[in-house]
Amino acid sequence: MTRRLLLVGILCTVGFLAACAKYGANEPGSKYGYSGSERCKACHPQEFASWQDSWHSKIVRPKVGAMLQEAVEKWSSDGTTPGPTVGNVTGQPFVLADVEYVVGSRWKQRYLVKNSETGNLQFMNMQFNRGSGKWEKYGQKNDWNTQCASCHTTGYRITAYDDRAGKTLKSEFAELSVGCEACHGPGATHARTTKAKDIFNPADVDIQAQTRVCGYCHIRLENEKWKTAQGNPREDFPAPKVGETHMPWDDWTQWYPTEVVIPGVQKNHPFNAEYAGDLKGLFKTDTLATTNGVFEEAKHHQQYQGFIQSKHYQLGAISCNTCHSPHAGSGKEKKASKETCIVCHDSSYTVEKYMPNTGKTADNLFVRSHTFAKNPREGGPGASDMGPPNYYGD
Ligand code: HEC
Ligand code: HEC
Ligand code: HEC
Ligand code: HEC
Ligand code: HEC
Ligand code: HEC
């Protein structure tokens, strides 16, 4: 097999829908310039292995080897509540064998089946919560491709949009889940030339720009510019023009400001205002928060909005990467974020005390606050209160 064919093969196993034809067949020098994470492996084995180990590589996967063992066992019932039975958009019945992809697995898992009306993927009506081991109703009535995908894939773009009806008609991406090129930009040229100038390294930009690389996805917003296939406001953040992709160096805080609401990030949308829909109650605004002057995250994927309120960020010295490495590097271990506090503080500054689990992600399960409030509140249970997941068919 030639290298090019091998590449198409690799891309076709990780990609789906139109992705194979578009990206695989044109590489190298492909239209969009993405090569896929597999291509980086040969020259950056440590970065690759440690990334593959991380959750970024796992957010959306084909079900085999990625579906929670417990969810398979409890598919018909968890003892009190029946598992998923229908697709949320079409209302048609679906069974376990119809599940094509699973979304998540660390805190909760959701199930994707075909939507025959749009050719996209729709959600089934129940999600599995790992903390409680129970099913919970999940009502998302928009296709995954047009509601979640810019945060769960690499190289996402809208390719056809109906302006009059306000609907995303077609979209594409280079790779499922958060691949190398989500944070480094399209890498096909670099993979050929191997020159540093042909690839983006977040370490080369200032603290604010570094934090925005991560903030593009670790955020909660409401998007009226782009609507889903079903005509509702999107919760993700596609680039301002049809056919364009978000680049990790983009300053998305300036994108279509009158059509997107980004609480806490835009001056006209403060942390402590009242919001509706998916943004309802997204920050703690009680007396403790008001007294502290810091509004902790009340929902998940809001780390950027928590962190920009902290002294850490405001002093301009610390970015997400100061505590998190997305991967190991040659001669460089992946940071254990819990162990970073002691570099700058005494041992009374613990993660358990100062990063309480406040952001609700599933039934009685929360993610850590990144506001670093001086008088932190008590948190609930989180990721560190559970062992790693077991997968079916691993
Ligand atoms: C054929 C080998 C090869 C492939 C494939 C390759 N790289 Fe590289 N990469 C290199 C070399 C060599 C360097 C060091 C360049 C230098 O220092 O001048 C490098 C450097 C880098 C850097 C650091 C740049 C900087 O400014 O310090 C990043 C980031 C990077 N590569 C990412 C990637 C990603 C992402 C992919 C896959 C899309 C990839 N590489 C594929 C060889 C490769
Ligand atoms: C394209 C979207 C996207 C970008 C960009 C992104 N993330 Fe994430 N991140 C995710 C998603 C989605 C998950 C959840 C993965 C899961 O649970 O399967 C995640 C999970 C994480 C986690 C928890 C799991 C783990 O593996 O440790 C950390 C920490 C994290 N991201 C940090 C970062 C940092 C730091 C950056 C910037 C350098 C960043 N992320 C950029 C989407 C993104
Ligand atoms: C703005 C970006 C963004 C959007 C939009 C988004 N997510 Fe996420 N999602 C994330 C990030 C980042 C994480 C991990 C961090 C966290 O949960 O705090 C995550 C976590 C998850 C998890 C938990 C992962 C695990 O391992 O347990 C699931 C499930 C999930 N998302 C599903 C969805 C679905 C379904 C949609 C669309 C309806 C969606 N997300 C929309 C960014 C996003
Ligand atoms: C979530 C974002 C993210 C993802 C995904 C990601 N990287 Fe990185 N990468 C970074 C950041 C941030 C740095 C800067 C590291 C630092 O500041 O210590 C970096 C640095 C690098 C470097 C420079 C040398 C080093 O290790 O610091 C290389 C090479 C690299 N990445 C390759 C890759 C490859 C290959 C993949 C996929 C297998 C990948 N990256 C996935 C964010 C990411
Ligand atoms: C790179 C150095 C560095 C690291 C690592 C670091 N901090 Fe800090 N932290 C600072 C600085 C600087 C300040 C601001 C001190 C000041 O206001 O005088 C600060 C302030 C704080 C505050 C007080 C905020 C306030 O409003 O006064 C808390 C709480 C905190 N850090 C917790 C943590 C925890 C928990 C960790 C580990 C997860 C951590 N820090 C890691 C440097 C660091
Ligand atoms: C001062 C250090 C520090 C900074 C800066 C920081 N984090 Fe974290 N983060 C942590 C620690 C510590 C944890 C908990 C890890 C653990 O339990 O092993 C964590 C956990 C997470 C998680 C997983 C959620 C959970 O409940 O475990 C995500 C996602 C995340 N961070 C994203 C980010 C993003 C995005 C940024 C920048 C906007 C950021 N972090 C900045 C220290 C930091």
C-alpha cells in the first residue's frame, strides 16, 4: 500500500460520513490541510501515546470498546428505570445494535443513532450516569452534528446553511474527538516539511491566547448566528463563515458579538445576570458568591469562564497549560495537575479545598471549579470519587 492509500485507510476508520472522501483522498496538500492524529505518531510518539491515553482522544467513539460495560448490562433496565428506546428527533424506536457512536464515558455517556430525516446523528432518550449507575432522561432534540460537534471533533466546518429558514444543512470535520490539530491547527504541510514554522505551538503565544486555545471548548455559550438542523440556537461555536474552520490561534471572543452570548466573557453579559435556556443558572450567584465577588461554575464545560475570574489568570502569569499538559513530550512528563499547587503555595493549598466540585455534569456528579476563590464553598462528588470506567468488548 502506498503511504497515501494507507493514510486514506486510517482516516476512513476514524472518520465517517463525508469525512473520508473529503480529507483522506486529498492528502497531502489537501484542501483543508488536516492530516489526522495518526500521521503525527511517527515523529512524535510520546505526544501521541500520552494524548491517546487522555480523555481528549475519547469524547466521541464508535461503540465497540468504548461503550460502558455497566450500560450494556443495564440497557433494558437499571432496576428501576428502563434504558434508551427511541431517537429524540424522529421518535422512532432504536435498539442497542443501532447505536453507532457513544459520547463521553468518564462522568456520563450518551448514545448516537442515525437520523434518517437529515442524514446526521441524533441522540437516544436516556443517558447513563456513571456515579449513580442509573439511567436519566436526556431530551436533546437537535442533531449531534449541528449542536455539539465543534467541541467534540477536530477541523469542524459548516459547508451548507439555509439562511432563510435558519438551519445548518451540511457540516464536516477532519477527525472525531479532540485530535492533535484541534490545538495545533491543520498539520498536513508540517507533516511533510517537518518545519516548526509550519505548525502552531500554543507555548509560543501569550497567557491570554494560550488560555483561549482551551477556552474555545471549555466554555458555555448560546449561539443565535448558527442554528441546528432543527432550527434551534446552537450551543457550540462554528467559525464566522460557511466553509471555514476555527483555528487555535483565533480570538473567538470577538466573533459575531451581537449574535452569540458568552456570559462573563463579553462585557455586556456579566457573570451575575439572569440567563435563559441552556444558560439558565450557569453560575453560582448566591450570597457567598456575591461576597467573594467570584461566581463559580454551576454547570460543566465552563472552566474558561471560571478561570478568567481567578487571581491566577488576572495577574497574567498562569494559563491552563501551567497546570495541565495536554500530553507528554520528548524528555517531558505529563503534569499531574494536582501536584502543581505546591510549586507556588504552601501545602495548605489543596485541590480538595480550593477547587470544589461545583459544576453539575450528571445526577449528583460535578466538575471542579477553576475560580480559585479565597473562601471556597463545599463541593459535591466528582471524577476523583470514582475509579476508571470499564468498557464493553475491550
Ligand atoms: C515526518 C516527521 C513529522 C511529522 C509527521 C510531524 N512532525 Fe511535528 N515536528 C517534526 C520535527 C522534526 C519538529 C522539530 C522542528 C524544529 O524544531 O525545527 C517538529 C515540531 C513540532 C512542533 C513544535 C513546533 C514549535 O514551534 O516548537 C509541534 C507543535 C508539532 N511538531 C506538531 C505536529 C503535529 C500536530 C503533527 C501531525 C499533524 C506533526 N507534528 C507531524 C516532525 C514531524
Ligand atoms: C476542540 C475542543 C477542545 C479543546 C480545544 C480543548 N479541550 Fe479539553 N476537553 C474537551 C472535551 C470534549 C473533553 C472531555 C473528554 C472526555 O471526557 O471524554 C476535554 C477534557 C479535558 C480535561 C479533562 C480530561 C483529561 O484528559 O485530563 C482537561 C484537563 C482538559 N480538557 C484540558 C484542556 C486544555 C488545557 C486545553 C488547551 C490546551 C484543552 N483542554 C483544549 C474539549 C477540548
Ligand atoms: C462549547 C463546547 C461544548 C459543547 C457545545 C458541548 N460540549 Fe460536551 N463537553 C465539552 C467539554 C470541554 C467537556 C469536558 C469538560 C467538562 O465536562 O467540564 C464536555 C463533556 C461532555 C460529556 C461528558 C464526558 C465524559 O467523559 O463523561 C458529555 C457526555 C458531553 N460533553 C456531551 C455533549 C453533548 C451531547 C453536547 C451537545 C448537545 C455537548 N456535549 C456540547 C464541551 C462541549
Ligand atoms: C488539547 C490541546 C492539545 C492537543 C489535543 C495536542 N496538543 Fe500538542 N501541545 C499543546 C500545548 C498547549 C503545547 C505546549 C506545551 C507546553 O506549554 O508545555 C503543545 C506542545 C506540543 C509539541 C512541542 C513539544 C512539546 O511536547 O512540548 C509537540 C511536538 C506537540 N504538541 C505535538 C502534539 C501531537 C503529535 C498531538 C496529538 C497526538 C498533540 N500535540 C495534541 C496542546 C495540545
Ligand atoms: C505558577 C504559580 C502558581 C501555581 C502553580 C498555583 N498558584 Fe495559586 N496563586 C498564585 C499566585 C501568584 C496567586 C496570587 C497571590 C496574590 O494575590 O498575592 C495565587 C492565588 C491563589 C489563591 C487565592 C486567590 C485569592 O483570591 O487571593 C488560591 C485559593 C490559589 N492560588 C490556589 C491554588 C491551587 C489550589 C493551586 C493548584 C491547583 C494553585 N493555586 C497553583 C500562583 C500559583
Ligand atoms: C492552578 C492550576 C490549574 C489551572 C491554571 C487550570 N486547571 Fe484545570 N484542573 C486543575 C486541577 C488540580 C484539576 C483536578 C485534577 C485531578 O483531580 O486530578 C483540574 C481539573 C480540570 C478538568 C477536569 C474536571 C474535573 O472535575 O476533574 C478540566 C476539564 C480542566 N481542569 C480544564 C482546565 C482549563 C480549560 C483550564 C484553563 C481555562 C484549566 N483547567 C486551568 C488545575 C488547574
